[in-house]
Amino acid sequence: MLQKFDATDRRILTFPAVHPCEGISPVTLLNSLITLSQNICNFQAKSFSTQRRNARETIRQVGVLLIFLEEIRDHGLILPDSVTLCLSELHLTFQKIQFLLEDCTREGARLWMLTKAQLIATQFRILIRAVSTALDVLPLNLIDVGGEVKELVELVAKQARKVKFDLHPDDQMAGNRTLEILNQFEKGIEPDWSSLKWVLDYLEIKSWSECNKEIKFLEQEIGFHLSDNDEREVPFLSSLVGMMSYSRAVIFEVLDCRNAEQPDTRSNMDTFFRLNPEDFRCPISLELMKDPVTVSTGQTYDRSSIQKWLKAGNMLCPKTGEKLTSTELVPNSALRKLIIHFCADNGVSFAKSGKQSHDISRTIVPGSQAAAEAMKFLSRFLTRKLVFGTTGQKNKAAYEIRFLAKSNMFNRSCLVDAGTVPPLLKLLSSSDMSTQQNAISALLKLSKHSSGKSVIMEVGGLEPILSVLKHGLSLEAKQIAAATIFYLSSVKEYRKLIGETEAIPALVELMKEGTICGKKNAVVAIFGLLLLQKNQQKVLEAGAVPILVDLLTCSDKTELVTDTLAVLASLAESIEGTSAILQTSALPLIMGILKS
């Protein structure tokens, strides 16, 4: 009858206890209560970073009651209804106690539980008082157990009424120090290394990975509060994230989870999309297209706009003036996907991706003043490490930037402003595979910010990025370089500069020899460069068409096929491109895809 809750799925400090039903068998209730008690007693072996005294006392009292409950079970006693009622109340309270103990030992939640220490101490007191109340009305005279056992129960009832369960002075001191650190950040004062280390040691956060788990938990809590439209705790949570992000980089010099913890594993399996909004506007309404569709002339419009055009009796293509041979509207899923990603990256409202846009757009500004100042201090620290650090320190700094810039626009801005781009570009020539990969991945994240793109181009960053694309020490580094070029190509002026280099032949080579992810990144990078018409000839000269057609035949990845078709469609807009496509087996392949 016990409800199964995964501690990590249940919102922290929520206690979804279920009252036993009225008709429950006394034997079933007793056995369930014994199991609950045993679960609670098992917490004796776990580590409590806070609430040590309160947790220990709670576990002790439940352990005494477990002796009583096992005595009833072992003697096979028949329990009257009045006893069953009391045991039901105990069952409800024990569920809540188990939830509370789970939260006190939850991985990644140590700092948050410290900041809630007073509330949690009160919760312990409330639950133990509930145990006392249930025992007070328990008719011990109707239960045939030994006198010593009855005395133990009476003692627990008495102690449960009197034990204070106050906030421990050590917890209070650690909480106060945490608030002092946050206040220092808020005032623009960099906290003492020793103060941060003291708090982390108190919470037994002893490694980079443990610190990172704290950050992940806090960020998850922010997401929960935002989804609940309850932002009261968000500034404080953001401040804690800032404090722990700073601590992760400054306090812990050794990465203890490089293989287990990849900050952008998913990102490397997905292509990053970001183009100028002008590329996504409907030629009719001049508004951002939410449902792009292609008409028979090959031009793309927003569905609602072109439908109005057709309903008005217009049978000419609004853009080209050609006669429409059909009123059929073909969804342009490749372009729609690009628009969705653009909206997500830039905080632009998009009706069908509102949640994702909200999640990203909220990071344009920091969650709190303390979080903002912590990020500025951290950005300057990482820049110093990139410039003056040892080889290992430079690698770790690049790795930190991968995390910080992954999905936070304010972080990207701070990191660019602090001057991280030039030293990251220098790291691209490293003979160490890990260092090169971390550096190019960090630059990918920073290139998603407008100032990041401009700094990369202004300091001559295109050449080292192309070098990684052509001669990178790993396939992953090459495919990340391709994605970076795609971002850079989102600026109209840069498409010309990139097209004048060896970028296009290198991208075509990656389409041919790369992994699925590498091929995908290369395809969309070429798509971005094709937005400048002058690059079309260079793509054709690089032999892209036959390779693109091969991708249609060899790939079973829907997204790669969709992106490949988008590039072919772009090339087909010119006579040369159409001719090159018709010289291959593309047409029957495309027809087959359309039919499927």
C-alpha cells in the first residue's frame, strides 16, 4: 500500500502522503507501517549535511516504535478498531518523515536545504508532535505486549512532546555565512576564497562534480518556479546559482568527471540554428513566419498570408509574379525548424514554441544582482586563467565556459565582454585534443551571442576556426567548428567573408567524411552561406550536389534528409544549380520522399 515516489521526481519539501483507506486490513496496515519504519531507520547510515541532530533524534524515536510494531506483528495480535485508527495516523506521519529525510539527504540539494534550515527544523518538530498526538490516543491497555515495550512507547510519546527540534547553531552559522557571501556579490565585492571554502566544507561539497550537482538542482528549482508562475524565490535561487558557479570554477581546480559529464553532449548531436529575422519574414506580411509553406513556384510564405492571398482569387506568385500551377501548400519543415531555433536562441516569441522561448529569453537578464556580479567576477577569473594559467588550467577554463555559455545569454555576454574570445582562439592550435575540443565548443556557445560573433571576426578568429574544420584533432572538434561557421554566417556581411575562404570545400568534405552529426552541421552551415547568392557557385564548384544526393540515399535520419533537401532547394533556385541536380539521381529520390 506504500506509494512509490522517486525522490528526484518529487518536488523537494513537498510531502504527498496518502492516508490509509478506512477499510484497510489491520495486518496490511501493520506490515506497511513496519516497512516505513525500517525505511526511516535506514537513514541512520546516510550522511546529513544539515539537520544532523534533528534527523538523528527523529530516526531514534521511530526506531523505538519499530520495536513496538514488530512485537505486535510477531505475537499475531488482533487489533481493535481504535488501535487501527491510531496506526493509520502514524502511517500518514511516517510517510512525511520519510519524505523529509529523503530531502535532507537528496543529492545536489545541500545548499538549498541549508538556506531552508529554519523551515525544515520546524517541519521536524511538527511531524514529531504529530507522532506524539497519535501515541497519546493509542489505547495501550488494549494491546497485549510486554510492559517494557509499553513503557518505551510512553517514553517516546513524552519525549516527542518535549523535544525542541530547534535550528542547530552550526546550521545557523553556515546559513548566515552564505547570506553574507551573497550580500558581498550583490554589492560588487568579490568574496574571500576562505569564506566560500568554509561553507562548501560544512556542506561536505568536496569536488567539482558535487558542486555541479548543486547548480543543476538549483537551476531545476528555478524551472519549477517559473513553470508554476511563482517567481518569488527565483532571484534568491539565481543568486545561489551564481555563488555555486563561481565556486565550481574558483574553488575546485580539478575536474573529476570529464568523461561522465559532458556539458553539451546533446548540443553536439543537434545542430544549432540562428539566422537573421529578415530571412524568416513572410514576403506578404513581412512578419516572422510561424507556419512556412512552399507554393508551386518554389517560394515560401506564411500559411495564413498565402491562404488569404489565394482566397482573394489571386493565382500569381506574390514574389515572382509567375502563375501558380496549383493551390497546394507544402509545409517547409526545414525552414520552420530554423525559425523555432532562432526564436529559442533569441527570446523571440513563437506561438508553437512558447515554453522554449520563455526558458531561453529569461536568461537575457540575470536572475538577481548577486548572480550578475558573480558572473562578472567569474568571467574575469576565467579570462585570467586562459591567458596566464598552466596548460591544464587553460583547458579547465575552456571547459567551464562550455557550461556557463550553454544556455544562458547573460553569461555569454559577460564572457565575451571579459575578453575570453581571443585566448580561446589561441587554444584552437593546441596539440591536446581535449583542449582544442573544449575551446572550439566554448567558441560555438559564444558565437550564439551577437557580440561574440563580431569579436570572433574582428580579431581574425575565422582562420583558426577553419583550421579546426579542416585539420581538427577529432571529428567532434570538426563538426563543432562547422556549427560555429553556421552561426557566423547568420550575419549577412560575414557570409561573403566566409565564402571567400576555404570554408565551403572544407564543409563539403565534412559532409562526405563526417559523422552523422558532422554531416548535419556541415549541411546547415552550407545552407546559411547559400543565403548569399554569390556563394552558390562556390558550393557547386566544391562538388556539393552529388554528396547531398548521396545523403538522401544513405541517411535514415529524418532531420538530415530534411536539411539536405533544404540545401538542394536553395541550389535549385539558380539555373546552374538546377542543372547540377538534374545530372544526378536526385529527382526520383526527391519524388520518392514526397510520396512517402
